[in-house]
Amino acid sequence: MKTIKNETLERNENWVMNEFAKRFDVNPMQIIEQNKSAHICSIRHLYCKLRHDKHGISYSATGREIGRCHSTVKYAVTRINKLLLVNNKRMIAMWNKVRDISESYL
């Protein structure tokens, strides 16, 4: 019974990040780890936007998911919103890849 519970928790808690990472062809750990490459940072920032804006998760909760503080998550969401506002084609294309990931999909 313990195994079933762990598998259920893993699927329910990490499936959003797994699906998100899969769409960018990266490993979920690349999103979480302290990687400062521009490409990974943009992906991480998009993850923050998805969780906050589309799923309604707080900055603090999103920060706990990725091992960052709430102010870092707030900065990430603000950065992506500004890039989308000025019609940054690269960011729009990246956002369109993941914007349909639903929080409740199982």
C-alpha cells in the first residue's frame, strides 16, 4: 500500500513539471537546479508564469516547488509578462508550447 501511495503522490505532484519539461526537451531537474544558462532560466521563468497565472499557485508555493524564494518567482513572472507584452517572438513561441497545460489533468 505504501508503494501505491508514493506512486500516486509522485504522479499528482510532479506531473505538471514533467509535462512542462518534456515539451522543452529538458529534464525536470534542469529546471530546479541552480543553472543560470539563458535558455534554462527562460524555461524556469515560464514555469513560474504557468503555475502562478494559469494554475493560481502562490509565489511562495511555486518557489518551494523549484527551490527559490517568492521574490524570485515574482521577478520571473514579471519578466515573462513584459516580454509577452512587447511581442517577443521567441517568448511567445515558448509560451504557446506550454500555456495549455492544465493543473487538473491526470
